[in-house]
Amino acid sequence: MSAQLLSHADYLTRIVTAAVYDVAKETPLERAANLSRRLNNHIHLKREDLQPVFSFKIRGAYNKMAKLPESALAKGVIAASAGNHAQGVAMSAKKLGCRATIVMPETTPQIKIDAVHALGAEVVLAGVSYNDAYDHAMKLVAQSGQTYIPPFDDPDVIAGQGTVGMEIVRQHPKPIDAVFVPVGGGGLAAGVAAFVKQVRPEIKIFGVQSEDSCAMKQSIDGKEIKTLTDVGLFADGTAVKRVGEETFRLCRELLDGIITVDTDAVCGALKDIFDDTRSICEPSGALALAGLKKYVAEHGCKNHTLIAVCSGANMNFHRLRHVSERSELGEGNEAIFAVSIPEKPGSFRNFVNVLGERNITEFNYRYGDDKHAHIFVGIQTSGSEDNLTIHQELQEAGLPNTDLSHDEMAKVHVRYMVGGRTHKVARERVISFQFPERPGALARFLGHMQERWNITLFHYRNHGADYGRVLVGIDVPPQDDAAFDAFLQGLGYANEEQTGNDAYRLFLGAP
């Protein structure tokens, strides 16, 4: 791909002449009135979530396919995708009257499989990851002679996505300070930057990635393409382990920077979009706004015109429970603390008095011993800077405390488990796992865990997402540490040691 080395001017021409509007529509650029007032800037949302397949991906897929020769269309096309690209290819094939085969991982939720079927494409399930699906798609291409439609690393796909930038410039002829674009493989960011930097070079273009899926940022920082071992799955639409060669080149040359954000920031941005538009984006669709908000907070800019691309809205409804719980933390309107109080009458009243007028949003307590009690508490705050004030006020009142607002394990697991300790486990090691969510996935996970070590703690809670998150305690004698570490390595599930985590130590570990 990089051997083509198309110039920026070449991309400008390809974007202007892109064939996207047979199926895609020019989406509105809407002012976010509530957010603009709150951030003291002029915030606009580019509503790609309003496309026919609820994602910008239709642009690149159709532009690539519309430029194929008739002989290629007659044989059909193949794509590997579990998400928005699959629907873009399927709809494009329906419009062009050609056959489409979409290879999806076996872990793909049924709602996405049904959506692709509804558009007339054939679905082939293969493997448990995108890489497995891609490998199978390549085998089918070799066998059938059909054309593979890449999700991002292709000039025509990049040019199709670049029409988003063309529309932004046309829709807002007045000065624009910065445009924020979500980045997975990099096709959208590369396309938007390729257009905007040619016609309005004064506009800054920032890519935005999840902290746990920042392959593009790591690649640009390292000056070569990096492959991530694991990616976070919350913002699954941008969870890419390796970016494209051409998208890497363009993003490295044209982006003004890449901002990374965490899950709470994305949830806060999802809430902001809903409050201003009454629409629900998918997590990847809110990435750009989360990055915009972080940029404003770090630079203190005022009265700037800032645009965030809302890239998609293919959201599993049941995931909203998780988003709602985390959005207040993302907005800085809630903090969670572990607080130690004396186990004696009047301690709760003293604790509440220290908090003053602040509202308590969550309170978990269970008797532990005769001297000290550990409570897990949610507290309404007036912004994230209030956390330090709360910490200091509690300390001055003789109440040792730990701010858990940025502790992922505390937020996902411990807040639902507070109240149980045991004296009977000789040496407990605690591990958090992620695995693809599908029917029977939890049973299979437990089957893999059946080794010679005893499970002493287990927590799983379905968040309506495409992945499961489990916290497991296991009794591992010291002499078995090396064997246990090898066992974890061979399981094939993303995992992280949590034995030293403060939330575990305070609420679940042996006294």
C-alpha cells in the first residue's frame, strides 16, 4: 500500500470525485447548545450516526465498490468485519446488485448478524476474533476470486471517508479552530485530514483513541507501525490492534496530534450527545467528543469553534446500563472512595457530617472487626477537582481514605461485591479477565479455569456488551506461582493481576 505514495493533492482529487451519495447522505453539522454553554466554546457535532447504516463506514465501502470494474462486481465482494464496515459493504452490494459475503467472528452478537442478513449479504462465521475472520476471508478470496473490501487501508476507502471533511468545510465556512476525529484503523482521520489540510490548513485535526486501544498513537510516537497485543473492547468500533500502512502515513503527516481518553470520559461524552440531541451514539461514536472535552480542559480555550465527528450509533441497548453508571464519573460529577471509620457508635454520623451538603450516591458497608470499618461510598461532586478536597477533608477528620474513581476494578467489580472477607484462604491471587461475550462463553471460561487450584472468589456481571469481564480469586501456594503464571499465559484470555489493588485489599482481601 505504501508503495503507491499518493500525494495529498491526489487525495483531494479523489475525495472531491468520490462516489458516495448514491447511498450515503450529507449529514448535518449541529451545534451542541448545552455543551457549548458549559464549555464556553462553540461545539458542533458532525452527525455520521444518522447515515442509513448508522455509521460513516458506508462512504468508504461504497466508494471502493463503485469504482470496481463490472467483471469484479459480477464475481462479488468479501469483507471481514463484526461491525459497521460489514453493514456498509452489505448495503453497497445491495445498491450495486452484486453478491456480498461478510466473514464475522463467531463471537459477533446476533443483532449485528441479523442486520447484515437484512441487507441481503451472506454471513460466514469463523474464529473468535477479527484476525480469525480476516484470515478466513483471505482463504475465501483465494478460492473464489472475489474482491476483498478493506475496512480502512485503501485509497478509495480513505477518499470516501474524506467526504466527511469536505462536508464540514462546506457546512461551516466561518473559522474553525479544530476538528476531532475517532481513530481505529485510521481511515476516517486520514481522509478528513487529507481534505481539510489541503483547503483549510489553519484548522487543526486531532485523532482520538481509547487509552487501551491506541495503536495509531503508539505507532506515530514510535515512528513505525506497532501491533498491540490486546485492545480494550468497550469502544469496539475502534478496537484495532494494527493500523494500516497508508493510514499510518497520512495520519503521521497530517494530524496535529492524537488524544487518548478512558472509558469514563467516553460515557460522559455519550451522555452529552444524548442531552443535546436526544440521540444515542455507540462508544466509538462518542470518542471524538470525549477528546474534544479533554482538549478544552487541558488548554483552557474559550470561544473556539470545535467540531467532533459522531461516527456511529450501532449500540447494543443493554449496554446503556453500564454507560449510565459510568457517565457521572466521566463528567466529574461523582467520585467513589474507600473510607476507614472507627467501628463505634456515631462514626457514620461523623462521616456524613464531614461531607456536608454533598449528596451520597452509593453506600456499601459490612461489619469486619471490632476496631475499623471500611466503607465503599459514592459521593456527588462539583467537578473532578473536588475529589482532592474531599480526600483532604476526610483525612483532617481522622478518616483515612482512598480515591477509587480511576480504579477500573473497583468500578466494574468491587462496588457490587463489598461485604465479604474470608480467613480461610492461605494465599489468594486475584486476576481480572476479559473474554468475547456470546452464548455459553462464561461456561467455557469456567471450563478453562478448572485446574488444580481452587477458585476462592468470582464475580461476573453482564453489561450488555460484546465482551465479558470477570474477577477471579484463586488459592495459589507460593511454590506454584511459576506454574500458575504459565497457566494464565496459556489460557488465551486477556488478564491482569489485581492482588495488590487497593479496592480488593480494603474490601475483599483477608483482614
